[in-house]
Amino acid sequence: MNRRDFIKVNMKSSFRFLAEFVNSAYEEDSTIIRPPGADNEWSFLSACTRCGKCQDVCPQSIIKLFNERGGTAYAFTPYIDLTVNPCTMCNKCTEVCPTDALTGENGQELAKVQFHSHHCLTYEGVLCDSCIRKCPEKALSLDKTGRLELNQELCNGCAVCHHACIQSVSPFSFHPVK
């Protein structure tokens, strides 16, 4: 391979890498929940150095890192797995972040919660308030008929309700904030 072919091949692979990175960052994967303080996906991916300090400091062990099979744009970036434990919103991850990837400014809402009433005991006539008693934001209450209500404006998406639920299938699911 001569010098010209070598440069041509390397330029093509470099542009392909850059195109994949940019395209995946703009697509905004609808399943990734980032740690508290993460801004929009493009800003986050641009600022994150993939150092892993946020994972190391998390007392709940819910911050995980994508491996290289997650794609070049996501490789070694942190995400939150709310099925492991709830987020206490301690903001230790924002304190150790060496860049502006986790500023703490956008940490008021971690995830959007979707409530599925068909999995909730209160909709079967059972008096249950285990999630209500644990909710740190007081976003859950019972209506006049004894059924659970979720106030989206008060909810920060920490998943305490999910872990407090006594049902085998929790009525709460979590989605990234858009």
C-alpha cells in the first residue's frame, strides 16, 4: 500500500467514525437515563471524558458504564440502572465530574415516570401505601376512592416508589427526561 492509499483509507475510516458518533448522538436514545445533572445527550456526550469517577463514587451502585459494544458514541459513558436501587440524588457524581458533563444544574428531574394502574394493588381495591410512605418528594397520594395518584410535577424520577412497591411487577417504569 502506498502512502496515498494509506491516507485515503485512514481518512475514510475517520470520517465513518465521526459520522457514526454524530448520528448516534443526535438520535437521542430513548432508553438511556443519565446520572443527575446531565444536560441533553449531545452536550453530555461532548463533555464526558469517560473517566468513570461517577460510577466509582455512587453509593447506590446504580451508575454503570457502557462497554465498547454499545457503539462508539456511548462507549464508557455512564448511565443509570434504576432497577438495581433508587437514586438518592446525593449528587456525589456531579461533585467528582471533572468536566461540565454532570453540572448538577439539571439534576432536579432524573427520569420521567410512567404509572401503570393495572399493576397497582390500589386499583384492585387493596389498601396499600408502601410507595406513598417512601416517596421523598411526596409525589404520590391516594384519591378519594383509595387509588394511587402520581403528581408528575413533584416527581423527580428517583425510583424509590419502584423499590418500595410490594407487587411482584411494579406499576412504575422510568424513561429519560427529554
